Amino acid sequence: MRQSNPLWWRLGILGLSLLWMGMASAFTPGPGDQAIAKASLPLRTTPPQDSYVVIKGQQVGMIQPGETVTIEATQEVKGLFRKDTWVKIKRQGSTGNAQSGWVFFGTNGESSNFEKRN
């Protein structure tokens, strides 16, 4: 006797699997973590302050996909309907000198622009 699984059960398993995969790919950044950029991101002197009404911070460079950075600090910035995380990073500059700045890490509860380096 063959038992068939109802469609709702299969969709539920698929949904839980996708949710687990999304949670597994995101990480909460902390000082000292090393991360690999997944996209090109502007490097700024400061993050936005309190909201996105005024973007502070002059752009001082670009982080390239695949570039490894060290996280020095984090800051949450409130948007209209969400909270975003910005991170202060340190990287090896193209001239060999270390360079620090702030980049957009991601929106809380969603995937980020970085993956954790083991």
C-alpha cells in the first residue's frame, strides 16, 4: 500500500528548508570577524546617522566582490520600515596600507552583503 503525501505537507517542508538555508547563510557581524564581500560596496568615512534622511560620510573607496575584510565595529541605522546594519571594516588597500571605513552590511533578518570567513 503506497501512501502519498499531501501537497501542503510537501510545500511546508520546502518552505522550512528555504527558511533554514536563508538563516544559515546570514551571520551577525562582530568585532574581529573576517568577512568576504558578495558585492561591490562604497566605503564611507561614516555611516548614516539615525536615519537615511541625511547620508553622512564621504566615499573613500570601493569594496570589491570576493575581498576579505575585518570587521571593527557595527552600527544599526533605522530606516522607515526596517533596521539596517552598517559595519566599520579594515582592509588592505591597493598600496599595501590598511584602510578603514564604513559599509552597508545588510538589513536585519535578511541576507547580507558579506559571508563569514572561516
